[in-house]
Amino acid sequence: MAASTSKIIATAWRLAVGQSWLAGSIIVRALFGLLISVAAVGHLAPADSARAFQLMMLQAIVGILMTGPGFVRGATAEQRGEVRQALIASSLLAAAISLALIAAEAIAPAEIRRFAPFDSTVTWWVLMTGAAAGALTPTVQGVLAAANKAKFAYAPIMLANLLCIAAIPFTVSSVHTLLLLWSAAQIGGFIATIPFLLLHLKASQGPVRAAPARSILREGFGVSGIGVINAANMLIVYAFREEWRIGADPHIVEIIFFLLRISDVFFQLSFYLFSLGKFGVMANLAIFERRGHATVFLVTGLAITFAAACTQIEAPRPIALLLLAIMIAHAAMDLIRFFSSWVTIDTLRDLGIGDYLAVSMAPYLISMLFVWGVIGVHQPAALYVFLAGAAGLQVAFGVAAFARRRAST
């Protein structure tokens, strides 16, 4: 009885500690994203800060394309005992994509060059290296977290982000220095996790053996479809934002892109809170058990952050008068996007990748075509109509997919 009780206490303590490291990592990463966004608005011209936000999004798209749901890949590989295959596959895929995009800089035509910082070769190289590091880090974290080594999974990236937060006042003076600092956090965090990963592999799997090519291919492409779908969706949004940016007032673009950056940080938190809890060891963490409570927490934090962010925005008086209308539109859109994130996560988990493709991608294509053909992409409200329309259609498509599944069973 005493042994059983001590085992229960030890398990509870391990989960509590693991949860605190996970929460700390998420909070620090979110804080870095918020502070560097505030620095961009405070130190860069409106057109430059808008461009910086676009390029940070572009890097995220590349990272998602490289490894897809990397945390899930790493954690499932640890549970199956196929960590080396997953790491080799992820590394090869990330290296191939990053090298291909670095090489593309030399041959990119003029119409493509406005979508990337090709005016600085070094910045583009660091962006792609940061994308690869940022894509591989969740895979390593998944391996270590599933092996009950949460401290080693999350502490390195926390430290890297804290150091980069401290460096913000000294480095954010141009688009390029901002992007270099943003990428440095990803590269530094990934490098810092490698020693702990190697120690884990040495302790748990013995001598290094060659992984079968078939296993590597299975790991490389087994969940890549999800990454391709998500990257394609984000690329549609990126292209629409870029086209809308060209015809809009730079001050309005800066404000809306800044608010979208803040929203994106919180939607990344919602991904952790709503999806990782369905997987393996993470399902036992209390932080993942109450979706409603998590949503209240996120919405409250988002509202407070928006209020603080507005104090950092400097705009001409006529545009400042539009800020309230922009905030109302943004809040309404984000409310719909919260529900759409629930629907897409549940669709992938319960219905499969085919339904996920339809629910996640078709709404963006339909909304884009509607706005482009009916409203006009250069209208001031076009971006909000596009994003809110896509999110609303995702909810409708998801509800229809679940209704169809219930009717067939």
C-alpha cells in the first residue's frame, strides 16, 4: 500500500513538474513574440514593420512545410521506439527544403523577390536556417516529453528566448536585424536541446545503428501531408495579405498586421491547449482537460494584450479614429477563428486527413475567390472579410462533416 501510494505521489509530481516546464516554455515564447512585435511597431517605419510581420509569417510557413506536426511525430516515435528514423527523416526533409529555398534566391524572378528579403542574402539564409531549426525543435521536444524529460525538452528553448528578449532593445533597428534576432532564438533553442537528445538516445537505445531506409521514408512522409495542407493554407493567407498590403495605407497595414501577430501568438497557445492533450503522455496533464477554461484564459489574455498593444501604436489622427472600429472587427474575427480552430483540430483527430483537407483548405479558397471577385482585394475591409469568412466556412464545413459521420454510423 505504501509503495502504491508513493508511486501515485511520484507520478503526480512528475506530471506537475512537466506541466510547469511546458507552461513556462509556452509563456516565454509567446512573450518573445509579443515583445518583438511591439519593438517592430515602435522602432520601424509602418511599411517596414508590415514587411517584417509578413516575412516572419513566411518563415513559419516554411517551417510547417518542413516537418508538419513535429511534436506529434517525435512523441509517437519515442513511444514506438523509432526515434532515430523520425529524426533522420525530419532532418533530411528540413535540410532539403531549406537548401532549395536558399538556392532559389539566386534565380528568383523580379515578381517573386518582393515576397522575400532577397535584398539581403545573409538575412534570407538565416531565415531559412531558423525555419529548419524551429521545425525540428518540436520533434526533439516530443521525444523528450514522451520520455518524461520535460525539463530538458523545454528549458533550452526557454533560455534561448529569454536571452533574445534581453537583446531586443539593442538589436531591433531594421527589418533585417529584427529577423536575425527572431531566427537566433529558434537556432539557439534547437542547438541547446541537442546535448540532452543525444544523452537520451545513448541511455535509452544503446549504440547507434543504421536506420532502415523504408522506416526513414515512412517517418518522413507519414505526417507530412498535414504539414503540406497547413503550409498551403498559410500560403494562401500570406499571398492575400501581401496583395492587400500593396494597395492599403501603410499605417492601417501596420496596425492590422500587428494585431494579427498578437492573435497568432494566442492561436499557437490554443493549438497546444486543444490538441496536444489528445496525445500520449500529454493527455494526463490537467492543463489540457478543460477546453472552456483554457478558452476563457486565452480570450482574457488576448483582450488585455490588445489593450496594451494599442498604447504602442502611433498613427495619424484620422487613422487613429478608425482604431476602435478595427479592434471591434478584429475581436469579432478572432472569436470566429477560435471556434474554427476547435473544429479543424477535432476534424483531424476524429475524422482523418481527407476531411481535414476539405474543412481546412476549401474555406480559404472559397473566401479568397469571393473577396477577390466580389468585394475587391484592395478594399480596406477585404482582409477581415477574407479571414472571418474562411473561419466561418470552416465551422460550417466541420459541423457538416461530423453530421455526415453520425448519419453514416
